[in-house]
Amino acid sequence: MAQLLSSSKSYVGKPSFKAPEINSSEEFSYSTQVDVWSLGVILYYMCSKKYQYQGKTIANIKQQDQTKHILLEGEQKVFEPLLNKMLQFNPALRIDAHQVLLELCKLNNEPLIKHLEIEEEKQSLHSPPRNVVANTRRLQLWCD
């Protein structure tokens, strides 16, 4: 999602799900790290039925304790290390989407390659063959 909106000067969503690097008073360009933050918020909510950081604005959320360590109870405890990596306030310290998938595979005792192969299959089903793309480009150039 961040990739699609990276040139946008607006954002959507509730403050609880927005990464702390997004500030409504400034123009910004953000990376997929904001999606990792949002996914972390969703996973935390699924585990605890509450939000780790709450506030009406990003500024309110930024004022909260940024060193807060996530603690879960019961079976959800297995997600603590992952959530603490996903909900890093500094995007440079936050893990990326590939690392999230790797961590989830470890938790589920599955090889990462299984999920990468599935994703490649999905991409090939939804993408036109390369020769069709090349022919379409040639046709566009010829018509212009």
C-alpha cells in the first residue's frame, strides 16, 4: 500500500494504525515500513484486544513512551519478539515485510521458500506474459 501511495501528499486511516514517522502537518514520503507498523498494530490488537499506542493524533502517539516493551500473556507470548521488532518507533530499526514473513514462518515451523513459491505463482497468474506487455508498448508507440 505504501508503495502505491508513496508520491501522495495525503494519508488515510486512524492514528492508532499510522506509523509514527507520518506527520499530518508535513509533506512526507514513506516506505513500506509504515505498512509493517500498521500490521504490527493489527497483530497486537488480535493478541491483546487493545491498542499498544493510543492517541487522537500522531503527535499524541509520539509523546508516549517509545521504549515501551510489548508484553503479552498466554499463548500470544510467542508474538512478543516479532511485535517488538514491528512496532519500533524508528523506521530504520523496524523489520521489513520480508523479515516479518520469515519470523512468521519460524513461528509456524514452515520453510520460507514455501511462501515465496506461492507468491511467485500468484504473480505469474495475475501478470500478462512479457511478450504481451512488449507488444502492447510497441502498439502504443506506433499509434502515437
